[in-house]
Amino acid sequence: MPEGVDESAVRDALLGVIDPELGDNIVDLGMVRRVDVAADGAVEVEIALTTSGCPLRTQLRNDVEARVSTLPGVARVRVAMGEMNRAERSAVMDRARRKAGEERAVVTDIPVSARVLAVSSGKGGVGKSSVTVNLAVALAKRGLVVGLLDADVWGFSVPRLLGMEGELRGEASKIVPLEKPVGDGLLKVVSMGFLAEEESAIMWRGLILNRAVQHFLEDVRWGKVDYLLIDMPPGTGDVQMGLARMLPRTEVLVVTTPPIAAQKVAARAADMARKGHLRVAGVIENMSSFTCGHGESYALFGEGGGARLAQEIGVPLVGSVPIDPDMAPAGDAGAPVALSDGTGGSGAVFDALATRIVEDIAPLVEVAGCTAQMLERVEAALDEAAGQAG
């Protein structure tokens, strides 16, 4: 057996594989039936799914392979998929019931079929908001309905980046998002920028910020959305911790820039997400390089930071966004570069990122009959119990 590789190390790595519907890791959920480590470094992991037809099976397989392959001495990883028996499913339900009772998620209008992607960074200045907005636009261009929540309450910038103006209004005790058609798709946007003057400072402490994000989750009439993208504030503070509690099916995309210093800070955002039992879906590297008009490329901020971070935390590198001199003026003008036809430049890059998201990283799946349906039953039982107690 290779030095440093044993079953306990593999199981520790698997604590970072999160079932996004139940908001817990597959080890504590009892989904890891068996771990075998061979002398040549081959690792085999058997995962028991709640049902053999679970639509998340490919995602879970990929996440297991990515996490385990980062361990020193691991030569290759094989994942075997099985199906839980009645006793195992009952144990999962019991754990989900206890967890839901301890930390009740807020009740939202977000469809259970929607993929919720929080775009995070360890620090400011990495272009997280620009990446979020352009990725949302690129997804909407595919004919999808995309919710966009600007959770960076202090530093809101989404309205300007999208060229949107107006005020949020209430209807039947719910906030109605502002809408922006994009091709055959639609953006539904909620931001503090629709409630405050752009130059006004929001002087709120962390708990108040967290409460504002909670209102944006539970008091908004989101209606039909395929994806909900959340532009997170930088760092690892109250809003990040609150989101893990309020919306445990959130998945995290970590944005970094190439320097090692940025990579190490971004790793903290991934670590916090996993400690909050959120799935880290992938890494996006921004400002990767600059290409001059004569075709020569320059790595102005270094290179390889995104790939290093993805390897370190055991997730895929979703893609790299080059330095584009059109990015800043396009954002200032409210015309994101992703609105371009995608035949070249950053528009094509974001189209490729959206394709990777839809086809590989967080595809839309029918979750009925899988863990999401189990979770709905748990929440219904808790609501019924609360009603009887009242």
C-alpha cells in the first residue's frame, strides 16, 4: 500500500463530496459502503444511491473521482454505484430529519429543480461580479430562465453591469424581481441596487446583511427559474455562513486569479463551503492572460492558479477567462461582453463556460424520486409536526 494512502484518508477526502439536495456529505449520509485501497495505489469506492436511477449519479461519481484523485499516492480511482436497501434509506431519512430539525432552511419560491450556484471568492478584486453577470447572461442566451441574486449587499454592482434601472416592487406580500430578456431566455434580478442610490453607503453589520439576504431568498417571487446565480460578497463572513444554513442545496463556484496568493485565499472560500456542507462545483480562473493585437499572449498576473486551486481542492477547472480590455467599459455601459454573438473574444469564453455548466458541472436534471423528493417529505413532516404542536 502506498505511503500515506489508506482507507481513513480516502474517507476523510470523501467528506468533501456533498449531496446538494440533502446538503450533507456522502460519508455521514451513509452512502459510502466500501473503500478498497490496493498496493499499487488503485482505489475503489462503492457508493449506495437512494435509488438506482438517481439523476445525480454522474455528478456524484465525478465528485468522488476528483476528490480522491488528489490524495498523494493514488494512481487511479474507480467508483462503483449501488442502490440503498430499505434500512439504509430509512437511516438517510432519519439523519435528514434530524439535520432539518436542527437547522431549518428558509422557505423559498425557488423551484426544487433549479440549480443554485453561488459565485464566491476569498477576496475582492478578482472580478467575481463580472464573472457572475456574464455567466448569467450566457446561460440565458441558451433560452434558460436565470435568477440573479446580488448578495453583495455592501458592494452591489449587478444593476450597473447589466444596465438595469428601476425599483423592486411588492405584489401579494412578495418582492417581484426586475426582468431583462436575453435572446430567447430571461434574467430575473434582485439587488440592493434597486432599493438604494448607487453612491449610498450601506452601513450595516454582518447580522443585518445576513437578514437582508434572507429576505431576498424567502420573500421574492422567483417563479420559474432554471438556474439561480448568487453573487456573493468576498471573504468568509456572516452572509456565507447564513447562506449555507438558509439554502443548503447551494453549490459553489470559486473565482480566483492566477497568482498563488489569490489561489490560497480562494481555497479558504472552498473550505468554508465544505464546512457548511455545500458542494464546491468548480473553479473559474479570471484574468488568466492578455493577448495583444499581434497575437502574442502575456500572463500578466502569472499562470496556472486556477488549475492549481482546482487540483488542490479536488474539483474541476470550469474554465479560464482572459484579460479583455473590453470587459470594464462593457460593464460600465451595462452591456456585458457575453451579449456578443460568441464568435470570438470573451463572449465565446462565457458561452463555453455556460456550456460546461449545463452539460457537465451542474446540468438540469429531473430530481423527482431522488434525494430532493426525500427532503421534501422530511420538510413536509416537520411542517405538519409544527402545526400540530401549535
